[in-house]
Amino acid sequence: MRRLIAVSALAFGATLFLSASAHAAAGQGLLFHDGNTVRTVVNEAAMPMGGTDPFYAVTNGAEGQLGIAGVAPGDGPYHGGAWAMNLVTFGDGVTPYLLTSDEAVFDAEAAGDVSITSTPDMDFRCPVLP
């Protein structure tokens, strides 16, 4: 389990780094939310066990996979990007496909394609831009 968390943390960090690299001068990155791409300020701060907004990091996703914000400004109970980390992992024998919303994550879980693991020790803060 510790190995999975370590690998997942590296995958998540790489996702943020890669999504931020195109906007490095602005200090911004990209996330998916409700099928769209949204911007985020890449100044994340760890806040273990303190997340309230659902965030999904796909550990073994398709090319182009970004992190997935469950909420964003103007959409439901957004708390400024106080992210409750969830790791999403495609199962053995499942060809990863792009997930662009929390609804898509739940559909993939219902289909048996992915598992979702809550990892509150990896919660963090990183705001989404309106």
C-alpha cells in the first residue's frame, strides 16, 4: 500500500508539473472539471486530513490525463481548493481512457474499470481560477 501511495504521489506530482509546464511563467496549471479544462494556481500546500473539495488523481491514466476537480468556483460547495485526495486506478486488463469529470470517474467505477482510494494524508490546497 505504501508503494502504491508513493507511486501515486509521484504520478500526481508529474501531472501537476506537466500541466503547469506550458504555463510556467504564470505559475498556472490545468485540471479537468465537468468535462472542461480549468486553470489552477500551482502553489500547492500540504494539508493532511484537511481536504473538503473532492480531487481525483488518476495513477495510470491515458495520455493527456489531468487531475480532476470535483468542484470549482461557482459550482456547489467549493472551499477554495481545499482538496480531499482520491487516487483513481485503472484495473488490470483495462485500457485506460480519458476521465474529465467526477461523474466520469464514478461511471468508470460503476463499470468496474477503476478503483477509487481516499488518501486523506495526501490532502492539499491549490486554488482553481474562476
